[in-house]
Amino acid sequence: MKRFLILSILIVFVTVSCAGPSKVGWAKPDFRQDQFEKDRKECIDSIDKNLNSEAFGKALEECLAKKDYEFKTVEEGKKPPPVGEIVLGIALLIVLSPLIVAYGVLLVGSAP
């Protein structure tokens, strides 16, 4: 039973790991972290502190946009994988998952 659980956890871990994180953040052509932090602090200091969180966030976005920052949701230059690779990955997952589970069941059944 332990082997089956280990194999199941491994399958889930590999599947989730393949998705990978998408980078989110502010960018500008001559981006430097220290300059961004300075610009962000200036924006925060210039915004009314009595605003609710949604209005404060919108005001911060507008201020940073005025300083030529753009909000990026995906790594620049990184293209999404072709549809063929996604389909192949899903097909392999569909085919290999039952085989791995069956192998785990055989190992558990043959254990003394």
C-alpha cells in the first residue's frame, strides 16, 4: 500500500510541477529593481491613505503607469507551448497513469 501511495503522490507532484509558475510583475525598458522600489515608494507616499484597498491599488497602478511601467502577466519572450505538445502530454498522462497505478497494485498484491 505504501508503494501505491508513493507512486500516486509522485504522479501528482510531476503533473503539478510541469505547469510551472507564470511570472507576474511590473516592467519597463530600462527596468532596475532599486529604481522601481523608489518609484513605488514615491507613488505610495503620494496616494491618499484613506482610500479603500481597491481604490488604493488602482491609484498605485495609475501612478506606476505614469512612470512608464507596464504590468506583465507572463515572462517576456516566453511563448506558450504549441498545442501539439500539450495534446501529447495529456495523452501520455492518460496512458501512463493507469499503467503506473496497475504496477503499484501488482507490487502491493505481491508483497509478503
